Amino acid sequence: MLTYGVGFSYFGLWVLGRTSVTDKCKYHPSFLRGFINPNNPIMIKVLLVDDSAIIRKSIKSILDNQPEIQVIGECKDGKEVIPFLQHFKPDVILMDYRMPIVNGIEATKLVIELFPEIKIIGFSCDDDSTTKEAFFKSGAVEFLSKYETDYKTLVFKITNLLV
């Protein structure tokens, strides 16, 4: 049984009867398990933003094995983030830097301006001090290198943001 006026179809997700999904930004229906089963509440909701599908799928696979973390969606560029946030509120966004259309720094600034309660982790191959500084200036609370971060560190950083 689904609650809160949310329904599913082959082509997407409707919220309160309105189509809100494009085929560009993927919403994960599994995040509703916390609403369906009150004995299994979701503690930390995460949105993955990266232009690389293999990176998004790999990170999702890692995080889905953590009982305290639920990936609620994926976006392939910064432009897709705000429409997603108009319907769903993650606690944490894992944000890549180099993406087409809107990069991670600009997307982070916009998210923090509109949704200051959301924590953003910059996550990039560009792990030089300039990129890190730009993420922090735009409002990110953490930065992780794609080259140097192992899965235990990723999980640790996400779970400790909300403590």
C-alpha cells in the first residue's frame, strides 16, 4: 500500500496526481519503504548527482547495503537537481563537480540558497585545493575525492553529517 498520494507507472512517478518525472532524473521507488513500513524508518536519504551512470550505479550499490542510508534518486547533471528537490527532500546530496549544463559548484550554490537544510558533499576526480575551496565556498559541508575515497569512508562521512 502506498501513501501520501504517490503512485507509480512504467514511465515515472506521480506525486499528488501530477507527473513529476522526466526520463533524465531517476527517482527510486524503494525510498518509500520507510513510509510503507513504519518499523523500518529511513534514517538518511541521499540523492546522487553525477554525469557518469556507472559512478551513480556503483555508489548506489554501496549505499543500498547500508541499513541507515537510502538512495532516493539520481540526477545526471546539476540542472535536474532543483526539479527533483521540489518533490523530494534528501538529507544529503553527493554532488559531482564536472557535469554538463550546470556543474556541481553552481548546483550546490542554488541548492543551498533554496534548501539550506540539505547537506552537500562535493565528490569529484578534481581533488585539487581550488575545487575543494570552490565547493566549500558554495556551501558544501564536505569534500571527497573519487580517487582516494573508499566505501567505508564514504559511508562514514554520510552517516556522520547528521549526527
